[in-house]
Amino acid sequence: MRLDTSIRSENVKPVLKGYMRSMRVNILILVGTGDGLQLAKELGLRAEFNIYIFLDNRSRLRSNLKVAGEISTLRNEDFFHRFLIENGIESLIDASHPFDKEITELCKRVSKFADIKVTHFLRPPWTPTIDDNWTSVRTLDEAAKTIPDGSNVFIATGRIGLEKFSKLTRSKLFIRRLGKVKMHCPLDNGKFIYGDPPFSLKDEISLFRSLKIDVLVIKNVGGEGSFAKVEAARAMNISVIMIERPKKSSINVITTIPGIFKWMDHNL
């Protein structure tokens, strides 16, 4: 989609004048993880910042923070750019989900067009230890082809893309689904396992043992929220098919909240 050049900054001078008088830095943060939400909370405590938050509803994050909108609306580039200009945004922080390559690429394009500073807050990926049994792949297709048919598989990648596992007709497929709303599983040999986080190591070991899990399929999202599954697989010597993060264009990447504050102190 081509950006509408009529919404460049010179066409919204009244808005920017009001902003300049406020003497506060307007920051837009796109939140797709719990770590990103924590960053937004800590930024909001500083009086010199005025924070706008767009939340990824797919993350099921809950917050009492004021949310300006949903990340999906920003996929319209004209709207995204207009929001930046009309609200006098000086800095954009991409704290979206590590697997949301599209929104990160969009942040890079739109911030360049709007001439504002941008940084990417990205928690480090997990790394295997000598006690782990990982096979790293790039896609769900690769993951499905790696699994020996006849396995008991726990799939923790969400419900999108489950059709990739449809050829594993002799396997039993168990899919983690957050919440308690019952849905039809699209796989004939699949079953949704419902629950609400957080899930402890003890919980995951008990679940894997009851289902006789042989293989865990999970995305390398990093952080603590899903790591209990990886720890459980390690403790039980379960094979892990780890879907690695998509490669993204180079953009300033910061992995810690203190690092974000340091970047802001030097750049704003």
C-alpha cells in the first residue's frame, strides 16, 4: 500500500504546535508480549513521557493501562502514519511479538517516512543446554516433517497453521489452547487442551506425563511465560521441535528494559 503523502508533517502544523508546548515526549509502543507490557507500565511512570499503547489482542494480555488501539489497525500504513503525525509521536518502540515480522517491517518503513526515532524491544531467545534435545526448524511445515508419525505430540504454537500436521495420521496431537471456550479441533486426531496461564513446571510435567508426550512443538518466543514447557521437556527427556524466529530487517534491537531507558535518555 502506498502512503498518502498529503499527511506529511507540514500539513498538520497546528497539532505539532500544541505538542511542542506540552514539553512531554510522545511515545508510541506496540505491545505483543508480557515483557512489552511491563515496559509500557514502567515508561508510563515517568512524568516526561506521554505513552500511547497499541496492544496485540492475540497475545491475550490483560492490563489496566489505557490502550489507544489494537496493533492490527496499524497494518494500514496510511492510518499508522497519520496516527504518528497527528499525535506528535517522537519515538516508536516496537515491542511486538517476536514472530510478528510484518509489523516490525512496517515500523521500519513508517518511522522512516515520518522521520521519527524507532527501536525494537526484543527479549532474547531461549538457547539449549547440554540436557536439552532440540531440533531447530524455521516453519511449521518443517516441524511437521520432522515428527515421527505415531508420536504423542504436544503443540504449543497456537491454532493457526494446525493443518500442517494433518499428515501425521498415526500420531496423537494435543494442542494447547488458552481459555475455556470450547472449539472444534480441525485435526481428526487432534484434541485441544484448555487452560489459563501461568503454567508451572510441576503443571507441565504432570500434563506431559498424563498424555504420554514424546514430542513438544513450540516457538522460540523467549521469556518466562512459556518456558515451563521447555523445562518439562528437558526434565522428561522429551524431544523438542523448536521453531526459530523469522529473520527481520536490521533495526536497533534492545533486549532489556534498562537498555530501552538508556537509549531514550541518549536519543530523546
